[in-house]
Amino acid sequence: MKSCYVSIDRLTGVIELETPDDIKVGDYVICEIDKGTCLGVVLTEPLETDKTGLKKITRKVTENEINEYRALREKERSVFNFCKQKIEEMKLPMKLLSAEYLFGGTKLIFYFISESRVDFRELVKELAKEFKVRIELRQVGVRDEAKIIGGLGNCGNVVCCRRFLNNFSIVSIKMVKEQSLALNPSKISGICGRLMCCLAYEYNTYAECKKNFPKVGKRVTIPQGEGKVVKHNTLNFTITVQLDDGKEVTLPLKDIVK
């Protein structure tokens, strides 16, 4: 069996799919994934894989189908505005994020966030009456909101979730502490208000480097005398020790006597 990576849309991102042999990079293809039939673009050449349970690429699309899909995408703005207007009229406690037509126009999905449970049955009826297709409303989280809307992170680049991340990994305060970063919410939080996804990128490297480091607070003996470890300088493989007389000394890890 062969598989390749395909870019589907902003929220689904890039996923690996089982693929026929005649698929090549740049092809527009029809994909059967959890939310339905979608159009995607092939990013990598098909390669042999032993993975099981992969969703499938059904076939390539025709030029007419691509044009029809683009026409649907152009309609999404007016569809979004109509739904937003109805939400305001019904005074529903929800924030609409985007509207998406699936390939072929067989389903229309609206993504929203809300701090509470929303009864949107009447809204669905109004939308189905207006657009004459199957309607689905999906409540997503604040990280998904950032992925859909996008924006700039603290680094000045477009947020990772919008550019390339497919899945949100677990990010914890432990990762922040392990990398000796300041616990300043404005510096370690993303535009979604949660801990930045990039804090997980180098965590394993830091954890591996610090295996032989004495814990912060442990008493050690160095050439200058005895004291306690007050700081790890992980990437430099040095530690800072506060001697009993109050003086702080930074030295290579290998220079610790015991």
C-alpha cells in the first residue's frame, strides 16, 4: 500500500492518506475523511507504507470540478455573513468563525466558539431553508479559533497552527520550567491565550541534555568551594552555583567535584 501527504483545508491541515499509484505532487484529489468528501492538494510523492486504517484518496478531480469548487469557496463569505446575521437576530451566545462548503456542495459546515452550550436548532432550520443543503454546526476551542483566523505570534511569524500544525500537542508548565523560561504569561502564551505550541518543540532536547545536571537546590562541591545549584544553563552545559559566602559562580558541568 502507498500513501502520501495531502493539504486539505485550514482546520484539517496536512494529513497522510492511502493513495493510488497514478497520483503525483500538485494533483488535486478527492479525499474521504471524517467530516466528509473534501478536495485536497498532493504535497508528497506516494511511498510504500505499512500503516493501517488510513483514510483514502478516491481519485483525481477534473478541471470542471475544480472550477465548481472554487465557485463554492467564493460563496462562503456571503454564507458566513447570512449565518452571522441570524445569530445576532436570535441572540445566540456564540461567535461564528468560518463557513465551509465540502466538495460538491453536499454539506455546509459552520465553525463557532462559545463559553456555554448553545441550542442552535432553530438556526439550523433557517440555514437549511436558505441554502438547501445539509447543515452542520461545529463548536471548536480557542486553539482552533487561532488556527482558523490566524495571526502573528510573539516571534513575529504567522502562528504555527495556521502554517503547518495538524494536531495540537499537550503543552505544560513543566516544559516551560525545564527550558528555564520566565513564567510570564505574556511571553509564554499564544494569541489563543494558551501556552504556545512551540514550547513543546525543544522540550525533549532540553530533557535529554539535563539528565546529568544536579537538581536546582542541590548542594555540590566545586573548585571554589561548596554551595547550592541555583540555575541550569542547559545549552551551554554549565550551571550556576551560589557559594556559602553568597557569591555566584558559573562553571562547566564537568568541573563539579561531587
